[in-house]
Amino acid sequence: MNKKKEAVILGFALFAMFFGAGNLIFPPSLGIAMGKDWFLAGIGFLLTGVGLPLLGVLAFTKVGRLEDFSKKISARFNTLYCTILVLVIGPLFAIPRTGSTTFEMGVLPSFPNTDPFLLSVISSALFFGAAYLIVIKESKLTDIIGKFITPILLAILAAIAFFGITGDLGTPVDKQVTSVFAQGFVNGYQTMDALASVLFGVIIVKGLEGKGIKDEREQRFFFFFSAFIAAAGLGVIYFCLMYLGSKISGAGTFETTSSALYLAEVTLGPAGKIAFGICVAAACFTTAVGLVAISADWFARFTNISYKAWALIISVFSGVLALGGVDFIIKLSIPALCILYPVTIILILLNIFGVKNVWVFRTATYATLVAITVEVGAQTLGFTGITEFLKKIPLADVGFVWIIPCVLGMIIAYCASKLKNSAKQNDEK
């Protein structure tokens, strides 16, 4: 076996798994919002949009099974966590977003004179109807899309980047934004890639084991080598799109999806805009098929409802929610992502570093969960008193209220466990 060749192939596979519509629409929007501060925001975005997903995949060289990801806390917690994870990257947010992104970027620009709502209903019905049929019936359509659409989309992106960087799109303006890095960091949540990586990791590990690569050290080599390839590809795309977004930051106000379409139009013309939208729609479709299948499989494990029935339920529910539009889904998802992401970050790090102390594992996770839930709940419900109080915690004013409680909790749990073990050893003597 040529290890480097296999690692390169794995790197492209990782890139393809993470590369979707969310990776295209959020970077230019962030660039527009940050203006001349786009670079610092971009560093934060890369940490959660690139670094964390790859760490999530890497964590599975330590775990191996989704059922063991947070089992050190408890089996019940692990089941609840994974179920919420599947709901978030499935029917609640990620799957509906693929349908609404397809409509706004691929369908609506091609039929500008048609009633938008009627067109969205038809688009959603066809999109999720086709996704359902492919999920319950094996088809090579998604393979064809993956093999041909992704290279075409990358070629269009390369053209947009080239003409955008060399052309005169404008100059980044001063938006006078505060907490630039933190905003970029939190915006990276919207890609949902770190959450998906928890599931992708299992797929990659099983793929390596299927090729006879079962040694943990050897698996780690493949992950590190391929991670560099995937991270480099995603990082270049993100930074190019964020920079181009910053260049048009003075051009006006854009909806989430319209910024990417605007860049395609001003660099490649109306035809380029339509071609870009169609490619994005095809990429969304591939993602939707995969997520519907993963979600249906997960829920079929714990209920008496069949896989096919769950696929239908998820497709219909996602199709209805998709009618709300991309911006509606994003606003709906922010509180959930702001809670789920910090917990996922901690679980990924605990697994990567192989923390075996159950007290530390549990306390770090629960301290993070409580701190971020209180903050998000106070902000969502408008409890300004609680919000102001939480800002007194170090790092809370820049968006990281959970870090200090997590670290303190780990220290206390470690010391308490050591004292308990010492007391137990003394009693045995």
C-alpha cells in the first residue's frame, strides 16, 4: 500500500465531506460584516470552521465509535448528546438549510419573475422528494454529483477569486466592529462542520479499518497527513471569500446567500451567477441526501419506526422548515449552536488528549454546559441583569464565558479525585 497516496485520497475525501453550501455563503457574509477587520475575524472563523472539524475527526482515533464519544459522562448523556447532535445537523437546521439555499441561490435567480412563495414550495417539494427517493433506493446520482459538480464548483470559485482579487471590486471599509475575533469564532459555528465531524470521524475510521489499517498510530498518520490537505483547501477558499466580501463591504446590504451570488455576478457576469447557483444547489442536494440517511438511521435505532418511515418524516419536516428561508433558519439555529458548540469543543479536546479521569471529564463538560446555557438563555430571554453579571467572568466579554468555569471545574475535579484516592489508599492500609 502506498501510504502517502492513500492519505492524499483520504484528504480529498475529508475535504469533500466538509465542503458544502455553508462553507460558501458564510465567509463572504463575514467579510462584509467585518470590513477592514476581516483578517482577524477570519482567524477566529478558521479555528471553528476548519481546525475544530479536523480535530473532531482526529478524536475518533481515540474513540472509534459514536456510542463512546461521551460515554465517560454516562451512557444516557451520550445518547442524549448524540441525538441532539443529529437533530441539529439534521432535520432542525442543516437539512432544511440545504433546501432553502438551493432555492435562493439556484432556483430563484433563474426564475426572477415567478411568485417567490409558490416557487419555493415547488422547489422544496421537488428537492426533498428527490432526496427521499435516493435515500430509500440506492442510486449513483450523488456519486455523479460528487465527482463532477464539486470540481466544476471549485473551478468557478477559482475564477471568482482570481477576477475578484485582481479586479476593482472596492475597498474594505471600517465597520467599527467590537470583539472581532470572537465574532469570527462564533460565525464558524454556522458551518456546523465540527458537529458533523463527530459523525464523519466514525465513517473515516471504519473506512481505514476496512483497508486493514487498525493500528492507532498508523491511523493517526493518515489523519494528520489528510487533515493538512483538507485544511489547506478549506482555508484558502475561506480566506479568499472573506477577503472578497470585505472588498464589497461598502457596496450595500446583502442577505446571507446574496453576497456569494453578487460576487459571482460582478466577477463572472449573469451567466456565471446562474452557473454558480446551480452548482451550489447540486452540492446542497448531495449533502441533504447524506444527512437524511444519517438522521433516519440514528432514529430508527431507538424506535419501532422503520428507516424508510423516518426518512419520509425527516424529508417532509425539512421541506416545510426550508420554506422559512436561509436567514430564518440561521436565526433559529444560533442559540442551539452557541450551546452545542462549546460542549462539543470540550468533548473533542478531552477525547484527543485521552483524559481518563471520569471526574474531570464530567465536570469539564457540565461546567461548560451550565455556563453557556445560562448565558444563551439570558441573552435570548432578555435578562440583562444576568448578562451583565456574567460579563464579569474573565473572557466572557469577548464571547467565551464557558472557558474559566470549565478550567476551574477541571482543576477542582482533579484535586478532589486525588484526595479521594489518597483517602481510599490510607483506609486500605
